[in-house]
Amino acid sequence: MSRFAALVEVRLRPGIADPAGTTIERSLPALGFADVTGVRTGKAIRLEVEADDADTARSRVEELCRRFLTNPVIEDAEVTVEAAS
Amino acid sequence: MSRFAALVEVRLRPGIADPAGTTIERSLPALGFADVTGVRTGKAIRLEVEADDADTARSRVEELCRRFLTNPVIEDAEVTVEAAS
């Protein structure tokens, strides 16, 4: 068994309103950042998982996401896995 | 000028309490995920920025983070930049 570090990015699905992102985006021109657009906010969850290999670690984290960490109706999860340092 | 897609991961600095992460972690064994530990929650902000090159895009986003998107006392920001698709 080895330890793997995973980053789960939970994003609102396309088409789902993102009031926080919209609010940030609207304020940017007045703050001098008119060159920044398309702001979308989400959650970043870091964790470590014990597994035999990276693929097993990934599928465990994806299962965890499906069952507990995301609301599949409005959210997508993107999982990135690497060996824990 | 080109468009760049950036991902900003805003994390609590080491040592700063993360009640959400702790709550998730404590519930995992009962949910059958005792192999998952070290849960830390944060924010994931995606945005697009117009810039001459990737380095300029990165420094613009880092400036935006320092000034508006993070609380430097308790948060760190990690910026990833790539050409927009």
C-alpha cells in the first residue's frame, strides 16, 4: 500500500448560476482588472488516500465524491492524484 | 494579446483550523472511507485573463489574488495558468 495525495475540484455544472463568481466578475473592472473575465467559483478539497496504485486511489476518491463530497445534480468533480510527498 | 485560463486554489495556511475538513475527515471511517485522511478544504476559482504571454497572465492573477481574492493572513493562493481552449 502507498499514500497518494489527491486534489478534488468541485465545480458548478455549466448553466448553473454562480452568484459568487458573477459578483466577483462585476466588481473587477472598477478594481482595475477588466482583463479578467469568466469567473467561476468552486471548492478545492485536498486529501490523502492509502491504495495499491494511483488508479485505485483515483477510483476510491471518485467514489467518495459521487457518494458524499458532491451534489451530482448541480456539481461536477475533477480528481487529480499523485504520489504523496 | 491572447486569452489564458487560470485556476486559483485558495487554501488555508498550515496550522489554521479547518472545521469543514475536520468534520469530513471524522465522518469518513463510518462511511467506509477509513483509508482517506488529511482532508483540507479550500476554494477553487476559475477565470480567464487577456495577456501578452503566460508569465504576464500569471502575475496579473497573482496580483488579483493578493489584493482581492485571498486573505493573506490565513490563506495561500496557488495559481495555474494555461492557454485558453
